[in-house]
Amino acid sequence: MPLRLTRKLLPHPLLSTLLVIVWCLLINDLSLGTVVFGAILGLLIPISTAAYWPDRPKITRPWRLVSYMLLVIWDIMVANVQVAMIVLFKRNDDMAPNWVLIPLDLRSPEAITLLAGTITLTPGTVSTDLSADGRALLVHALDAADPEAVRDDIKTRYERRLKEIFE
Amino acid sequence: MTDIPFLIDILVATLLIIGATFTLIGSYGLLKLDQPMKRLHAPTKASTLGVGSLLLASMIHAFASGESSLHELLVMAFLFVTAPISGNFIAKVHLHRQRGGKELPAPPAEDGWATYSEK
């Protein structure tokens, strides 16, 4: 019974935390008043929107999400330099732009969205489309002579970690 | 301006130059690359590392001059959340213009890609 009550009052604990943090950042202040008002917003907004987000993913290990974000930020920096080199020093005819097909093991829409966003943010690859049944992702790579290598890289580096977080 | 330590001044200047360089390379790529899908790669670079290090410079400068501000973190977070969406929309427009072309690999299922789906 207490668990059910907590679930009703706090349908998305992570979303509530995020709302408090964003509120404090917006006000740019960490006084008691700000935190309390942020907490009120963090309580009310998830409750009033819970009905519109029924099958929310259960994230059991939030710290993994943090380490995933750090990994992605690091990859963004490395890949940025690589793509800058390609843009600056490689002739257009020497590039091998390619479509890469990524069969998905992920099923939750939130996880697929995160994966697609990661692929677009790491330069050199842009996620373009999802197959109609949601089981494959179409990715465009700027310079990939070997599409299979790109596919395996994305699958082992990002998808496996997202699978651990969301499932 | 004078009360900022010399080292932090250098750090901020370096970050500004890095950010400006990457934004410039992004714009140059937009000019140089010759296919629509290849062109899409250039601006995604400018908006991640370029704007990221410009914002970092702004944040360090704000802290050094005593008016601590973390708004830049929010700007970065919202930018990183929204940038893939605009990129995806441009890519989708490209797919629609290619409709019927044989450039795309076929998806494993029979339904085809979601952009072309009639449902």
C-alpha cells in the first residue's frame, strides 16, 4: 500500500529530480525558496502529466545513464576532430558516404529515441529514419568505406549500454 | 576585466578560438560538401563542439568575474536535445525528395521505412 501511494504521488522520480534541477538552474540560485518551489513543480507536473505517459521505462540504474552521457560527450569531442579533418583535408570524390542499416535490439521507444539522438550528435553519422515496424534504424555515414564496421561499432558501444539501462 | 587571473583569461581565449574554429569548419563544410546528405553532417558538428566550447568559455568567464551563472548548462542541454530533431527533419525531407529512388538499402521487414509508410 505505501508503495502504491508513492507511485501515485511520484510517478516519475527521475523526471521530478530533473525538474527541480532545471528550475534551480533557470532561477540561477540555490536558496531554500527556489528549491521548495522547484520541488512543488517537480511534484505537480509529473502527477498532472502521468496519464499521457503510460508505459514509462523503469530506469533501475540511473548512474549508468550518467556514465553513458559522459561517454557520449567524450565521443562527440573525438568524432568532431575526426570529421573536421575529413571536411578540411579529404577531397569530395575520395569520401565514401554510405547508408548504414542498424537492426535494433532495443524495443522501448524512449531508448530508441536516445540511440537515434546519440547517433546524430556524434558527427559523421546522422540517423535518418526508422523502419515502419520499429526494428531497424537507417543511418547515413559521411565517410564509411565499411558500413558493417560502423554498424557493429554503434551496436556494441551505444546500444548495448542503453539496453542495460532500459531493460 | 582586470581582476580575472591571467591563466583563466588564456583558458577562456583558447576555448573561444576552438569554438570559433569548429563553427567555421562547420560552415565551410556546408559549402564544400556536394551531396545533401553529406552536407547535413557539417552543421551537426558546429552545434555540438563549436557551441559547446563557446558556452564553456562563457561559463568560466562568468565564474572568474564573480557572477557565477549556470545558464550555459541549460542552453547546452536544450541544444543537445533539439539538434538531432531538426537534423532528422531535414533528412526526412531528403528521403521524400528521393521517393522511389534506389539509393536506400531495404529494411529487413516488408513494411519499408516509416517515412514512406502509408499508414
